[in-house]
Amino acid sequence: METIVPLLEIIRRLRGKNGCAWDRKQTPLTLWKCMAEELYELEEAIVKDDTDNICEELGDVLFQILFLIEILTENNRFEFFHVIDGIAKKMIRRHPHVYDTAVVETEEELNRQWEKIKTIEKETARKKEGRTADTSLAQNGNSKEISSAMDSVPQGMPGLLRALKVSKSAVKEGFDWENIHQVLDKVKEEIQEFETALDQESPDAVMMEFGDIMFSLVNVARFAGFHPETALSSATAKFEGRFRLMEETLRLEKIDLKKLSSEEKERHWQRAKKHYDT
């Protein structure tokens, strides 16, 4: 396996006295925005199954991660080996069926084991901070803040990802539908409520009901066993591919899409679908 030392040396030179002004002024917060963009570009490459682009985007993401570690190391927050040692120990600790004597027979048992270990880790962290598992003193020193199953869900996550994380957090507490058909019934119910809100012409109600539909669909994906973000990315990429093909065909035929009737647009769209999918 190739060493990452050359990348670290590049980062240190860019951050050095005679390096790049842009690189020198980066902070963890500003760099995170760059990393988020690179992650989405990697996701796009994976969805398109573009091997060369996946390799390139993985390199970009890796560089951003190393860059962030270097900045925090410069600020004496921790050393590089702390990151490696921490994740190595965590992965070994969370796989006792591989590194120890634990036995799991099903994926459900595996998930329960994983969550149990995470709970123990969080409790250990709380004790180190001088807090109990159930309460922590509020800043005013009088009231108490009750911990919630939702506390581990980051506020800044993208909508679909956060909806899935919130749902899974509720499921861990035993709050869930029994099967996917119940979730689908919930989707139908939310669509009816959305239609009612449309008739009432209340923008806020319409928006909220639309959000309820999306949240319910996230749970459909969870029950079906795939990630909603991956499904949406794949569907968006498919639509984009079909639309680009239709655009190119119309351009070659010197046809203005905006001037077509609804029936003509549908005919060209169906033709693009047929040729794109084959």
C-alpha cells in the first residue's frame, strides 16, 4: 500500500511560509465546506459507476481529510497517530465476533451488538466528563437536561440523511412500523393530506405536508433496505441522462423544445427514455 507521507509533505509545504496563501488561511470550518463538495462529487462518481472518476474523487476526499488533520495537528489538538489509533481500536472493539469470542448468527444480532457497544462507549464517555447517563446540568445550574435518543443526530446533516438518522434513532427505542406495507399506507395518507392542504391554499401547510411525504418515503427506503440518498441520486442521474439525450436529438433535428406541445414533448421524452435505457 502506498504511503500517505508524500501527501502530508505537500500539505505542509502549501501551509508553509513560502506556500499558498489560500491553503494557509484555511480553518477546519472553511475546509469542511470543501470536503462536503468533494464527498458529493465522489457520490456522483459512484452512482455513475465511473471507475476512473471514483479513483480521482477518492483522492480528493483523502487529501481533504489529511489537510484537516494537519490543520488540527498544527493547532495542537491531537496528532495524526491519535486518529489512526482511535479508529483502529474502535473497529476492533465493535467487531468482537471477529477479534474476540462473541458469536452472531444473523444481521439483526449483528446490528444489536453494534448498537450495544456504541451505547457502552457513550456511557463511558459521559462518565469521563462527569455526567450520568440520564441527566446533565444545564448552564444555569438549576434545571436538568434529559438526554434523548435524538441527541446523537447532527443538526447540520442534509435533509434526507438526517431524516433517516432520526428514524433509525426512534427505531432503536422500539418506535417503528411492523412492516413496509404499513409505511406505504402512511405515504398514501400523507399524500391525501397534501392534496387537502393544496385545496386550502395554505403555503405553510402545503410545505409541511410535502415534508411529511418525504419523511415517510425515507422510511419506505429504510424498510426496503436501500439508502434514500442513493436512490434519489440514481434517479436524478437517470433523468439527467435522458434529458441530455433528448436535448441532443432535438438539437440535431433543429427543434426548439420550448415551442413543442405537451404531446410532442412527451413523444420525444419517451423516445429518449427508450434509447437511453437500452
